[in-house]
Amino acid sequence: MRKLALPLTVATLVMSVFGAFLRWLQVLGLFDPETGLATPMAGISVVFTVYSLLAAAAMLGISLWLRRRMEQPTRAEEALRYSGILPRAVAVLCALLVLVASLRAMFTAGDAQSPLMQRLFGAAGIVAAAAMLALPGKGDGTSSVTSRSASLWLPLFYGYWLVLVYRENAQDPVLWHYAVFALAVAMSTLGFYALASWYFHKGRPLSGLLYIQLGVYFDLCTLSDARSIYDKLLLIAAAAMLVVTEYLLLRNMKPKAESA
């Protein structure tokens, strides 16, 4: 499966980048500059929605094809095994991004709608940054003793962020202002939840890979939104970790015929 791992991962990135381009075009022309309201049934919104559905269908098709043809280990030590420095390097970079964004959230909590919730979010983000450092396995196929707890913390952190996103945007009548952003956080949560399943020896090849791909897609699509750079750092960190996860999961799959 090593020959297909990189092309399939690149395919996810290509679909995501094109979706991000369509979202950028949508953000440029969808909203009235005076009122801030979205143009009903704008052509670019229809195009972006249809393309997103087609991309999700393609990702589901890839996952179904892999489930029929390939066998995937259910343990993280085997499913995410990699002897190089790539996972570690990406984890360090993502941890730094999450740390910067979390510190900023703590220092600016006084201006937030819910200062206490944002301070808790910032503190949880600092722990999430450390959790990302604990995720990569070792070259001998083992993982850190803290990897299981670390994998569980990340979906909790991004899930808590989803609650904040809802609280901050619930009164906004313009769905397009925050819908893609909320989907990005939700899919990142599900992607990290799927990742955690392998650390608990309950890996699910079909749904897990699909959530990871969708997390990457919506994370990249949201980067053109009018959001804080620190929000975008959290999304970039999630997308990068999920891309590496997808590559490793694909790389360590084996054709079912070989295991017979």
C-alpha cells in the first residue's frame, strides 16, 4: 500500500485546496458590503455546496474501496508506524501553532463574550499542544506511555472549541458567516476522535479515514474566512496532523490477499 499512500493523500489535499479556492471566491462576492448579508442562492454558493458534496462522496468512495481491498491494523503501534522523522517534525510544528493560539486566547479572555470559558479554552489548548507531541510513535513500533491519554485529549479540546464557536455565532442570522467554520471544527473533532480509536485498539478504517479526510477538507476551506489568525493556526495544526495521520494509515494498510 506504500505506493498508493502518497497519491491518495495528495488527492485529499488537491480536493481540499480546490474547495478552499471556491470558498475564497464565495467569501469575495457573497456578502453585501453595506449590510453584511449574504446574497440568497448565489451561484458561487451553489457551486461550493455541490462541490463539497461531491468531494465528500469521493472521500467516502475511497474509504469504501480501501475497506474492501485492504486490511488495516486496529492498533496505533501498527497502523501509525513510521521510522522517519516526519510525524515528529509535524507534531512539533503543530504543537507550536496550538501553543501560540492558546496563549493568545488566555491573554485576551477579558474581551471575550465568556471570559472564563475562553481562559479554560486557552489552558486546555496548552495541554493539547503537549498532547500533539506525545502522539507520534517510536521507530521500533511502540508508542509513548502518554500517547493514549494524549489522543483522547485532542477531540475533547476541539469539541470544547465547537461549543465556543456555537455560543459566539448562535445569534448571527447569516449562516454562511460561520457554517463552514463550524463544520471545520466539528470535522476536526471527529477526525481526532477517529485517531484516538487506534490508540485504544479500536481503529475503524472506514469511518475513521472518512472523518480525517473531511477534517482536512473543511479546515483548509475555512482559511479564507474572516477569522482571527489564531483561529486559523488551530485549524492549520489540525489539518497538518490529520494529513500525516491519513498518510500513515494508508501506508500501513495491506492487501487482504496477503494476510490470507
